[in-house]
Amino acid sequence: LLPPFLHRNRNNLEEFIDKICQYVIRDMDKYGVCVVDKFLGMEKGLAVLNEVLYMYSAGLFEDGQLVSNKGSTNDLKTIRGDQIIWLDGKEHQCQNIGMLISRVDAIIMRANKMHNNGKIGNYTINGRTKAMVACYPGHGSHYVKHVDNPNRDGRCITAIYYLNRDWDIKENGGLLRIFPEGWRDQVADIEPLFDRILFFWSDRRNPHEVQPAYKTRYAITLWYFDAEERNQACRRYQRESA
Ligand SMILES: O=C(O)CCC(=O)Nc1cc2ccccc2cn1
Ligand SMILES: [Mn+2]
């Protein structure tokens, strides 16, 4: 038992995770959107950026998988101009990306536990996608207004970590505009700033678009699954493909 004047000094990472987790729970419940700046700090943020730049310069990114194949091929390019690579963070030369992923996991899983007995926003989160590292090459590349999970595929929270230093939204564009349902004609304009992390509900509550970017724009996205919705989606998928 510790003497009364000595407090168990929890390491500051744990306290940091707790604090961010409070913001996430409160803001997701209130707004369905949450933004946290200085998520990793300059040194770790730069280490993640350098790993992304290294992979991009090594030509490992592919053209974004198209989420909807409306019309002929040439207008598909107009749906999204990003280039992507999927990572689980354990790859060689990705240990800092791996550290980022585990930090986001820690916040989501703790929020899951802390909030009304094991649910955040009535979800029970039990998994996530790999990390999708995206680059908008910057010749006006953009992403049209869309919903991440329009048809209950199981994804409930989108988490996006931005890596863009000295980003000037007027010069460089690339604004993420969210049109939160129920906000009437209000929008949430999120600048893709270095070491900023954004959380939002992945479903129809948050249609969003990336406006044309005129400078290379990097982001790392994770989607977290709700156990129930994911199971139902998988069962549906098995039935359909049977
Ligand atoms: O970079 C940002 O600020 C957000 C970009 C964005 O919305 N990306 C995105 C990427 C996607 C890739 C596959 C399937 C669905 C997807 C939905 N959204
Ligand atoms: Mn999206």
C-alpha cells in the first residue's frame, strides 16, 4: 500500500490515452466527429511520415480501388484520385506506422470499455481493417462526396491520421468537408494537418468529400468494426455468394 502523499505515477502515455479517450467518447456522442491535434508529437509524427514517404518513393502505392464502378472507365478517374497501400503495420520499415496503429487501437478499445459498460455509441468494437495509407498526388486529385459505410458492412468508426506539414489550405486545397446528418446546412471543415487525428461515425451520418488537392496529401485511415453489424454483414455475404 502506498503512503498517502505518494500517487501511483501512471506513465504519461497511459494518462494521455485516457484523456484522448474522454474527448473521443464525449465528441462522438455529441457531434459524431472528433479531432485531436498533436496526437503522436513531432518526433514520432515525423517518423511515421518518413516511412510513408519512403514507401511512396519506392512506388509501392497503387491507384485507389474504386468503390463504385458507375459509367465507363475514363470517368472513374474523376471519382477519386488517391493512390493507396494497405498495411498491417508489422511490415519491414513500418514499425512507426505500427506504433501509430497500436495507439489508435488503445484509444478505441479503451473507449469501448469505459463507455456505458463496454459500448461506444452503442457499438461493441471487436476489430478493424488494415491501415490504408493514401496519397493524393496533388494535381487537383480529390474524392467525391460519399459515405464510407452506406450499407451496414460492419464498419462503425473511421479514424484518419494526417501527415501534411506546413499545409496551407488556401494554397494547397485538400480540405476534408463532412456534412454531418442533423447539422442542417452546417458542415465540418477539417484541414489535413500534420499529426492530427480525426474520428467519425462511418455510416450515413457523415457523408464527406476531399476537395481538390494541389500539393501531395498523405493520410492513414483505419476502420473499426462493430461486432454485431460485422457478423450480420458476413452472414449476408455468405448467403449471397452461396
Ligand atoms: O483523406 C481524407 O480526408 C478522407 C478520404 C476518404 O474519405 N477516403 C476514403 C477511402 C476509401 C477507400 C475504400 C472504400 C471506401 C473509402 C472511403 N473513403
Ligand atoms: Mn471516406
